[in-house]
Amino acid sequence: MDDKSVEGSIFQGRKSEMQEALKTHHLLRERNSALKAPKDAGPEAFTQWEHLFIQTLSTLPFLKEKLHGELGRIGTEVPPFLKEEEKALAGKLHEITQDFA
């Protein structure tokens, strides 16, 4: 294998990792924008809360850590805009959990 083909395969690998990181970031933002607490209260709201947890809340920590891992593998630190998005998400999650309690 010559040097150019080795460099090309390394670049292709990094390109794929970058694309995966972008997809994960997109999914995280999509879930964040869909994050809204159910308006109903009491036992009748249980199904709505269950759906919110299964579809959105339970996936957020995984997506955040997955994205951080992908960024680490491509040698990129977490950018400031992502830190701000994560801070806003943490605030939103706090509000929602307060609504649940």
C-alpha cells in the first residue's frame, strides 16, 4: 500500500466519524426541541409522561456522551456553542422534572 492510499483511508475514516458526530448532534438538537412537559396532571397524565421518558428523556444522556466520545475520537474539544446548548438543555430538563414532581 502506498502512502497516498493510507492517507486516503485515514481521511475517509475521520470523515465518517465527523459525519456520525454531526448526525448525533442533529438528533440531540431534535430531541431537545421536542422536549415539552405534558400539560395534564394526575393519573391520566401517566401515559404522556411515560411516552416523554421513553422517546426523549431517556435518550438524552446517551446522545450527549456519544457525541462527546465522537468529538474526542476525531480530536475535537466540545465547542462553546455545544456547551451552551447542553446548559440550556439541563435547564429545560430541570424545569420538566420539577413539573413531574
